[in-house]
Amino acid sequence: MTERTDVVVIGGGQAGLAAGYHLRRQGLDFVVLDAQATPGGAWQHTWNSLHLFSPAAFSSLPGRLMPTQPGEEYPDAGHVVAYLSDYEKRYDLPVLRPVRVHGVHDDGRLLRVETDSGTWQARAVISATGTWWRPFLPALPGRGDFEGRQLHAVSYRKPQDFTGRRVVVVGGGNSGAQIAADLAHDTELTWVTRRPPRFLADDIDGRALFDAATARRRALDEGRTDTGGVASLGDIVAVPPVREARDTGRLKASPMFVRLDRDGVVWADGTRAPADAVIWCTGFRPALSHLSPLGLRGSRGRIATRGTRSVQEPRLHLLGYGDWTGPASATLIGVGRPARDAAREIAGLLAAGG
């Protein structure tokens, strides 16, 4: 089966839905292909205690405010899944699922999108697959020798799975701090970071982070001094569980170890910490394997972009992968503006006969 449309959006999470909203406003024919069986994107696969960094009103996609969650200042992941599902229905977005994209190919005037459910030909493609599906694990000596349990943050669900166990949590970002705080009460916890953890001021949440990322992007675009963006403020948002664990002395960081052995982790001076489990909160890489046939990735694995548009392939836009595809574009509040810009650019390209 081969179908044809103006635009194929790959990914039905928050970035894909924001793209669909703005493509609809541009009057374009499009389809959203989502590999997930149900709405909600990566939010339906997170750990149980995960909460947003911002209140609901400041965590919304274009056109539809997220409703508040009763009893919660910062909504949890389940609330986000319900919001995304409602958003998709409210705007009657043409999402097909589950459809897994195998590759995007250059077919001359059109791009060919090969999937497990057939082929699509499109005049433009928006890739919005995010990073959740490519967890990163560092290549530390001895990782293969450790006989305990190892998992990335994507596989962590609840502290009860580790009650009474010796757990090493690796990572000084928000995931590491939140999971360490989750485990701080009922496990023998060792939290390890590459540098001393930098907590943002307690009154700073996602609103300030979005403003900082936007100001940095504007400064760089105008040739002014780099403001440092979010990194200038700190690494960890002190959401209530993290704040409580920090203030009660349960959330103390140790420096990074140099290797693992069969029983645990080992520091440069020979100090050891026995462990039953190591949880790697070590980040992600962009999920871009479906774009490999286009041959656009550079030495660092990224595709060069100007805004969201690929420099080498103007019919391709990348949305929601981080600041390199739009300020805070990997966040709910931040993805709306680059999604709007991508839809406008695509509409202009197609109107010009591209």
C-alpha cells in the first residue's frame, strides 16, 4: 500500500501533536505516524513518581491549556498522558498507530517513508521521535563484570522494587536527583555525580527554564554573548520530593567512581561500595535511525539544522530533540513555537512548488 500526502509527521508524542496542530492551521494535508499503541508518547513509560517541573498552565501545548490536577501543584505523568490523549481528540489529529517507520528515502520530488504498515510519499517530513527511545549508557570499565542488576532510568518504575537493597544511582541531572530522592527512604542509597550537584533556587521551575533557554537562543541568533541558558542556573529543579530529601540529609552526592567490579563500584583511591543494583540516569541520544537513508548525520550524530529545518534537506524538519531544534523544544511548553515555525516554513516551501 502506498499513500500520498503533503506532510508526514513521525512520532505522536507532544512534539508530533504540536506539529499537527500547526499543520492543520496552515491548511495542509498530513498524517502523524506513531509507533506507540496508545496516546501519550514517552510519558506513558516513565517512573511512577515523575512530576512536571511546572504548574499545568505553564506545561501546555498550543491552543489548549493543560487543566490542573486536583491536589497537585506539579502534575504527574499520568495527568500528562490524559492531556495528550484529550488534545489529540479535541483537534481530531490524523494519528495512525501503531505504525513503526523503518526509513525515510529521497525519491526525487518526494520523500518516501517506509513503515511496517505500508509506504507514504510526502512533499515534506517532520521527524518528532524525541530521545526517550535511545537511552545512553557510558562505557565504564567493569560494567560487564557487575553481577547485580543494571538498568537505565527508562526502566525504573518504583522504589518498592528495591526496598532494603543497596542501590547506586548515577547522574547529576533531574532524572538522577528525582530517582535518588525516590529511593532515599527505603534503600541503602549511593548517589553518584560527575560534579557536585547544582540545585536551582527553590522558587525556580520550568517557567524560568523556558525563559532562560529562549533568551539564550535569541542572544545567539543576534550575535550577542552566550547567556549560558538553563545551564547558567543549575542542573536540578528542586521539586518537592527532591527538596525534602535534600533538606533532611538523605540526598548527598558522592563523586563519580572509575570502574565496576562483580560486587559494586570502585573509586580511584580504592574505596568500594557494594551494590545490588546500579541505575544509570545518564541521558539520551536523539532517536534518528529512521533518517539514516538520507545520509545527513554529522560526526556528533546530529543533523545540521537551521531552526528546525535540515540544512542539507530542506523538506525535512526535526522537532523536539532539544535546544538545537528550538529553545526548550523537548518540553511541553517549549515545543509550540518551533512547531509553528516548522509548519509555516513547510507551507511556504510547498506553496513555492517545493
